[in-house]
Amino acid sequence: METPIGDWSLLSQLERWGLTLSESQRARLQQYLDHLYAVNLQMNLTRVSPEQAVGRHLLDSLCLLAVHTPPEGACTLDIGSGAGLPGIPLAIVRPDLRLTLLDSHGKTVQFLRETCELLDLSAVVVQARAEAWAHTPEAREAFDLVLARAVAKMPALAELMTPYLKIGGVGLALKSIHELDEIRAAEPAARILGASLPVQTIEFETEQGTVQRAVAVLHKERTTPPQYPRSWAQISKRPLGGKA
């Protein structure tokens, strides 16, 4: 697919974050975006235009590695992966990560499986609701790193993410710089779930100029009580530690 996709010179910013791309990795990132936008003609995977994809998809995903450096071979979960963001770009840049992509929609899951096969990524793709799969033995407190982008408000997201984390694991949730109050409102929920919730901000250049991102950083400190996560109806109507 011949698509004018973004400004690839923007990836030079990765060096500021201690990341160096090989030609092979850059080619695979290009292949991923080409495939995403080819499939997007039939499926609503992204509303970001191809011309903005390097900044708003790749850098927006890879900035997480500037906030936290996962250990070698970290067991990694991308919740509500959708178009494969942020998990697939991270797996291309950090091929040692043992990645699981989780989504509840059948067509999206099929896209993720086809994409991983195309890119020769050894990721596991699971079709399930996040609040349900967290109660299964293979997933409960099984991950070193949990990722989320554009999934839910932070009090709900804390309840979805924290049960998957091992003690000592880290959850990273990408948020707008304008959502700092939302992140802080989730601190009581994080405590109930066995985690702390500091926030970091990061700035980078995109095709449309400088952007700032807030990253909520869940640090898992103790075992999550077994009743969490609750059903989505309960999570959305009665957020932990706060008001609906």
C-alpha cells in the first residue's frame, strides 16, 4: 500500500529516550502502519490520518519506554489493544518482551492475529473482556508490565489493570495532559487494589507540533483482593474510592 504516512524523521527523538532503531525495526514499523491503514479502509481501527501516524501512533506508544524500562523478557499485557497500540510498536522495538494483546472484539482480534503473523511477532492474542480474564489462573498477577491507551477513565482503568500485575510489576496508562485530575482521582482506587499511582509527563514532537502526555504509573505493591475487578456495570457505576 503506497500511503504517505507521517514524518519518519520524527523517530530521531527516540535517541533522547535511549532507544536506537535498526533498519529492520524501522521497516517493520513502516510495514505495521501500511497494514493498519490498508485494513482501516474496511474496519474502523483508527481515526488518526496516515499523515499523522508516526507521531500520534508510533511516538505516542514508544514514549512509554522513556517513562519505564521493562526488564529483559518482561511478560507484557496490552489491555484493549484495538489496533495494536501501544503493544505492537513496543514489541517491534523491544522484541524480548513477551507480549499478550487483549481485546474483546472478534474482528479486532482477527486483525491483531493477522498483523502479528505478518510482522513475525510471537505475541499471544486473547479475545476476552479485561474484567473477566483477570480472574483466570493464567492471567491473574501474571504480568510484569501492563499497558493501556484510550481504554477508560483512570479509576476504572486502575481496577482493570492492577489485578494482572505481579507484585513489583508496573502498569502504564497513556493519558492526556489535561487528565491529571482524573489520574489523581484514581489514587484511592489504586491503594485499595494494592498499588501506588504516581504520574509522569513527557513531551515530544509530532507532525502537528509539540505535545505533552501524562502517563499514569501503577506500582503493584501487594496482592489485589480477589473480588477485583468487579463486573463492568459495577466498575462504571461505582468507581472504587470515589464518586460515579
